[in-house]
Amino acid sequence: MPDDTILDDAIRDEGELRALFGRPHALAVRKSLPRLDHYCRDFIALSPFLCIGTTGADGRADVSPRGDPAPFVQVLDDRTLVIPDRPGNNRLDTLVNIVENPAVALIFFIPGFEDTLRVNGKATIVRNPELLRRAEINGRQPKVAIRVVVEEAFLHCAKALKRSKLWDPTSQLDRKTLPSLGRMILEQTCDAGPDEATVAAADADIEQDYKTGLY
């Protein structure tokens, strides 16, 4: 735990924040839309990846990635999105949170674009057969989908992605910079540390799931 003195200058309310940063630019406020216009729709149609933020009844927050070949998010109208829920590890963090608290926040990415699209709204877990049929890939349909009623949508500037150089090929790291996913999780969860055979088996299981369990 940090020394309490480090928290002595913590900012406690919006007034203190505004004293430091001032008011937002008028265009930054004005760009917030209560619906999806044609630019938002075009952005979503090109996006193969998004992150969804949710919060449970206890206030615990979660952010989860979602991805498929574009276009994978269905735009039913200018206020409604549908996101397929693909097979995962059955933790169901996002889905349980939505059942408890429908407020969600989305951010859409397009490879090579440094601008992003943010969408906030209320979500529901649905299992309408037609919506699930439209989300079918490789002959497999999701069990459920996430329907989002849009309350706010706006395009976000490129500063964060420019600073991070996310799409810059020269900034990409060799995957061997860190151990394999199986090794890291086993070492996080095993008191004595896993033997090499256990690590190899875990890595093989993960790779097999990537081959057969994406859909």
C-alpha cells in the first residue's frame, strides 16, 4: 500500500479538476451525438475490434475486448447496436455486469486509423434467433448477443494512439519478450511453480482452443 502522504493532494471533485484544466473546447462538447449518424455507421462497419466497459452491481468495473472480421457489429437503426458474444472462458464478467447494471461504454478501433469511435448506452443480453443467425461464422452462431441502445456517440481524436504508436510496425515487440500465456498464468496461480511438462500442456491447450474454439 502507498504511504498515506502520497494521497494528501488527491483531487476530490470536478471543481478542482476544472481549476487545473479549464473548460472543454466547444467542439469537443458539441460533437457528442444522441444517435449514430452516417459517419458513426461507416466507422462501425469498418471496425473489427472494440472494447466494452461495464460495471457490476457492487461497482466493480471491467473492460473486455470483442473482435471478429468487419463488419461484425450489427447496426439495426441509429439508436441500436448488436454485438455477438463469442466463446470464451465462461467467466462471463461482461454479461453478468450487464444483467446487474445495463450501462456500457464502447470504443471502436480500425486498424491503421488513429481516430476512434466511442459509444455509451444501455445494454441487454438477447437471444433473438434472427440476430444470432446474422452473426453466424463457420456455421456456428453465438449463444447470445449484446444489444446496446445508444445514448451518446462521438468520434475521438488520435492523440492516445499517436503517443502509443499502436499501429506503427516499428513499435511492435517480439512475443518472446514475455513468457507464454500458459506459463504466466500457471506461475501466477501455482504456489510451487509449474513444471515444464505442465507449461507445455497448458500452452498446447491454448493453441488448440485458438484453432477450434474461436466460434
